[in-house]
Amino acid sequence: MDAPRSPVENLALVREANHRFANHLAVIVSAVNRQISAIEHSGRDSLPRDEVRAMLADLASSVYSIANLNRLIAQDPLSHEVDLEELLRLTAQNTVRSFSLNRRMTLRTYFSGALLVQHDQARAILLIVMEILMNAIKYARPPGERVTIALDCQRRTDGDIMLNLSDNGCGLPEAFNIERDGGTGFKVIMMIARSLGTIEINSSEAGLSFRLQVRPRCAKLN
């Protein structure tokens, strides 16, 4: 039987749990603020029902994704790592369900290797994947056309994690400059990706793809 934790250790665990919870709430607040900003920049006094529904589905997907992360952390509260495969699989599947896209979207996932990362890295990767998924859902194909999204995440022999997320859409407009022309979503993707490692974006008539390389940090000692 494990020795009981001291009051100091228990206090440290409570503080860590509160810190994680605050970070998760901050992600949800950020998602809400992005929708508020989108409404303000639209310049319209009212929005069509479909746009409002899409915004609410976006928020619901964000909340559910953070809930998944919190649930995985709660399964082993003493661990500083989380299984990225389970987190991303649940996130992708729920996003498709949230937008009721099962009939016009094909989601393909492939995972390989041990995909354990620290909690803050998992949260950052989750934000990137959610943004890319939302953009693909909204813009990859004209309304009514079927779209295929592929999520591939593998651990390389050097320890880095390679995440590829692509769609079979129309790609970015010609002469599109991500730094200059990209909206809030692109800015979020680029900012977070650069804090994790490197990101490569390729666009063509065959679709749009994002290739993220992450170097997982060593887990902290308990």
C-alpha cells in the first residue's frame, strides 16, 4: 500500500488541479470571445440561423474537447502526461457529431507510437486541431459537397511527434499569404504551433494540409 501523502503534498496537488482547471476555463473563454469578435466584425445587426447554429456548435465542440482533456487527466491525477491519441480521436469524432456532418463528411484517423505529452502541450495541440477542423468544416468545400478530413499522428524514432491534418477541399486562394491574409483562426494556429515546434502548411487544388512537428518535453518527477 502506498504511503499516505503529507498535507504539503496534498496542498500541492490541489493547487495543481486548480491551475489546470483555470487554464481549461481560459480556453473556453477564448472560444467564446472569438465568436463575439466574429459577430462584431460582421457589421450586421442580426445573423442567419445557420450561422448562429454553427457558432454554438463550435462552442459546444470546444467545451466538449476541454472536458475530454480534463477527464483523461482525472483518470491519473498524479501523472503529468496524457494520451494524445485518445484525446484527438474523441475531439475529431465529437466535432463531426456537433455539426451533424456524418452524412457529408468522412473522417479518417491514424495513430502510431506512444503519444504521451505533458498536459500543457496536449492543450496546445488540442487548440490547433480544433481550429483546423473548424476551418475545414466551414471552408474546405462548398456547402452540400462531401469533404474528407484526414488526421495522422505518429511518434518518430527521434521522439518527435508528427501531426498531419489535411482535407480534400479547394485549398487557399491564389496568392493567399497566411501572415497577412489569415484571420484570427490562422493567427491562433501559427502562434501556438511555433510555441510547440514547427508547422508547415501546403495548399493546392487537391486540398489544404497542416504538418506540425512537436518535441515532447520530459515528464516531471512526482
